[in-house]
Amino acid sequence: MSKRRIAILAEGQFNWQDAKTAVGVLRYSTDDVVAVIDSTRAGQDAAMALGDPNGAGRGVPIVASVAEALTRDPDTLLIGIAPIGGRLPEAWRGEVVAALAAGLNLVSGLHHMLAEDAELADVARRHGTQIWDVRRPSEALAMRIRAGTPHRAGSHVVYFCGTDCNVGKMTAAIELDLEAKRRGLSSGFAPTGQTGIMIAGEGIPADRFISDFLPGGVEGMVLDFAERYDWVFVEGQGSLIHPAYSAVTLGLIHGAAPDLLVLCHQANRTHIHGYDVPIPPLARMREIYEQAAGWLKPARVVAVAVNTYGLPEDEARDALAAAERETGLPASDPVRFGAGPLLDALGAR
């Protein structure tokens, strides 16, 4: 597939928390991002706006509108947020219509299927553009029942389990895949969320599956990846202790049937984001995940990926040391300090 030239729409929400789809695409996509659209930050560099001048989005301008983005010759508009409820903000509709009318294709990870929106579908049809709803499950996997089929002998499936949502599970999986490739290993990143699918161009949208079929869907994806790669890094979603999303997490674990687990945590996060639910100690989280995986297939947590974003370096290193003391496992922030220690732990399983 040829490279896209992408303008990312993140109006009023271009920050680490609200625009994690935009940030993930800026950091890892092989497509060319030509602009970010957010009138509240127009004129800034995307990396500077995110607080890391050398990080994701360096050199990508933030512009005020689709019209201004068009001067940079994009061919695709990408919706850069994944809001709770997953609907297109009504205030954005005019900008999306303008992009389609200008001949841009549309990539959306919203739960609201934009290709089924009568107005948007009509504009796309009249101007010969395409709408890709990333969260639409493939027909081949959408109603697949888990069969318990063993993975190819010699393959290693790794699942990235989290203490909460948005703690860096996708990031850790991608960083380990990149590190494995640098070492000459056969590896693949298996996405289970909209941002990962946008980056990799394949995967399954776990949170759009009917619950009966999620384990079967992820099993089908993982079997395919395990035929192609020796190391399969499966993106985790949610958390087993999350009051809203635990069912998605359990379906993924049982469907992926991992051989190994990497526990992911954001340093200093003590409660589930948006809920008065305390996060247990990391050692207890390790037990929870190993027990749940072991109901069907034993899998050990062998390393801890700690997201230290926003901490000074000394505090970040202290957080890693604390995680290692508590769990007895190697820990690293794969973005800040590299994925090497985590991959070493997997290899020494």
C-alpha cells in the first residue's frame, strides 16, 4: 500500500490524553503526516505542543482548519481522537465534509461508523473518496468462535496486560516489535485497537466485537500472525480490574492464549482513570493476570513496562527500581530507556 499523506483532525483536543490516536500515528506510522488540525494550537509545532520538542510530531505544523491543511497536499483526513462513546463531535462535521468534498479519503476509529452516515457517505460518493471505518470487524473474524487451536510450534505469543487503560500497552508492544526487528528476529505487532490498526494496516477492533465472538476473533488473528512470525506481540486493551472494560481484557487474554505476559503500568497512577477504584500493588496485578490466563493456558508475567512520561529522569529511574523490587522482574520504560531489557526477559523465559 502506498504511503498516505495525512492531515490529523484533533480540534481542541490535541494533547496526550485526549488525542492518543493522533499521538500514536505521529510516533509510529510509516505514512507522512503533513499537518495536525487544532485551531486552539494553530501555529505551533506538534511535538512542542505535546511538551516534547524532540518527540512525536517534530516538524509537523498545527493548522487551524481543513482549508489550511489542504495547502500541504494531504490525501487523507484521519480522526485523531477516540472519545468515550465513540461518536463524531458534531462541531467537527463541517470540517469532515470539507475534507471529503476536497477529495480526501477519511480514516476513522470512532464507534460511529462514518461510512453509514447518510450525509458523509453521499459526499464521499459524489467526490469519489473512500471512508475507512477502522473499528468495523472483518467478516471472516466477526462471528468466529474460539476453538482452542494450538499456535505453530516455535512461535511465541506475548500479551501486554495493563493496570488500567491508556498506560502504554500499545506503545510497549510496538517498541518490543521494533527492538526484535532490530535484532534480526522474526516478529509482528498484532493490533487490537483502532490506533494500532491505523499504524499497522491490519488487526482486529476488539471493542467492536460481540462478546461471544471476541475470543474467537483474536484467536484467528493470532493464529495467522503465529504462522508468519516467531514472535507475536499482541496489543492489550483495558484492564482486568477496570469496572467498564474488564470483559474486553479477559476475552483478549483467552483468545490470544499467550505464552508470556508483559505487565504495563503508568508510574504514580494509583486509581483507575475516571473511577474511584484503587490499583492493587504490581505484585498483586501480576498474580491476577497469571491466574486469569492460567484458567485456560499457563502464562507468566516476565517483565514490567513502566510509562514514566512527565517524570524527571531521576524519578523515572526510581519508578523502575520500585517496580523491579516489588515484582522481582526486569522493568523499563521502552520509549525513554529502550525495550532491550524487556525483550531480554522474554528471551530468557
